[in-house]
Amino acid sequence: MIIAIASGKGGTGKTTLAVNLAQTYKEPLQLLDCDVEEPNLHLFLPAGAIEEEVITVPIPVVDETLCDGCRACSAFCEYNAIIVPKQVALVFPELCHSCGGCMLVCPQRAIKERDQRIGVIRRSRTGNIQLIQGLIDVGVSAVPPLIHAVKKGVNPALPILIDAPPGTSCPVVTSVRGADYVILVTEPTPFGLHDLTLAVDMVRSLGLSFGVVVNRMGIGDDRVQEFCRREKIELLLEIPDDRRIAEAYSRGQMACEAVPELRSRLAALRERLETLAAHAAGRRP
């Protein structure tokens, strides 16, 4: 079972929900932090030994002694990562998507590939929770390859929770793709509703089953709930705006410890998710 937790905007409580939902599992599970530009699940899960793996991607390198400036490589590349301004091809690594096409179409075989580091994956364990998180290197814009690497190391025999990046861009799509079910976390405000509609469009375009959790109930109005009724979206849980939760978060503590009644509600949510995910997986072609 793979459950992804996403949101149309940052600051809705997505990470809080992910780490506290993980606490309701008694069996081993894997928790993936795919917000590789700013991972923070480790702040709530003090761990012992941490395994670290360097992640690289192949980047083209041009042999100037063989390149004749034919421009076959630049004509092939849709991302303008390789151009021929004069007589020799010039590579822009930050634009490269590592498809290898330029190397294949080069008639002079003047292009090879070298590995370029983009970040690291860190694995640690706290109790029954195995945390796998990616951390992108400063200045690197190729986020999806690192997210792919985070997801590649999972054990499909275990329950998997994915904490996706905020928003609806490529890193989010990469994180939620392949999930059995997606939780969209929002807040009852005009901004929350606006960005929820974008997230709904995203998961629907991917053909994923999903539901909504409304966090900080009491700070806004009921337009999110009305939107869910109108769009026939299941409202999975409403979490009240509780100062105890905010204080626990600021200290790096679990919300379900500060608000004990929240644990039982999250346990009920977990059971509902297991049913929904199994049903969604059964409908896949």
C-alpha cells in the first residue's frame, strides 16, 4: 500500500499529518520524505545510525577533437541543454535531463557521459519507522531524478507513506505517481481552497484516487467543504486549529502526543485509507 500526502501549497500541515499518521502503525513501514529541497521529517524522528548514499545522473561531455559542429545533438535536445554556437557543441548541465539522446545521435561519437552528483539519500530507523529522505545539493535544479532515487529504494511488501513537496509542479507529480491513494491537505481559507483546486486537477489528470484532509478547522469558513461536496470528493478528516499542535510542532514533537484524542482519529483514518487504497489498487488495469 502506497499513500502519498500532498498539498497545493506549503504550510497546510502536510508533514505534520504524515509523521503523525506514521505513528499509528504498529507494524514496520517506510516513510519517504520526497520534499528533497527542504526535508524535515527527521526533525520529528530522532534516529541512531544514518546510512547515506550519493546520487548521480549522467551528463554529456563533448570531445572537442571529434566534434565537427554538425548540430545533430542540439537539434535533438528539447531542453536546449546542448548547443553549437560555433564549431564545437557546448553543454549546459543544469538543463540536461540525462536522456542520453545527444550521445546516440552524434555521428562522430564525440559525446560521452560522466556521472554528476545531485544530492544524497539518507536512511534511518526510529522504532518501526524506516525513514528514507532525499537532500538535493545546493544549486542543483534536477529534483525529479533524486525523488525517483528515493522511491526506488522502497520495499513494496511494507506500507509506504510519501510526504510530497508542496505545490503541483514536476517534483510533486514525480512523488505521487504510482500511489494507491493520495491525501490532499488543505486549510479552510481562500488561499487553501484556490490551491486545493489546482491539486485536485493534478491528481485527476494522473488518474489517482484521492481524498481531502482539512487542517486548522476554525480559522476560516466552509467553502472547502462545499467544494468537496460539489466535486464529490471524500472529506477524510478535519483537524481543529489547536494551539497545542502548533506548540508541539515548534518543539519537534508529535501532535498526537500533545493532543491525545488526535491519535484515535488518525488511527481511524489509517483504517479508512487501507480500504480506499485496496479498492483503488483493485481498479487498476
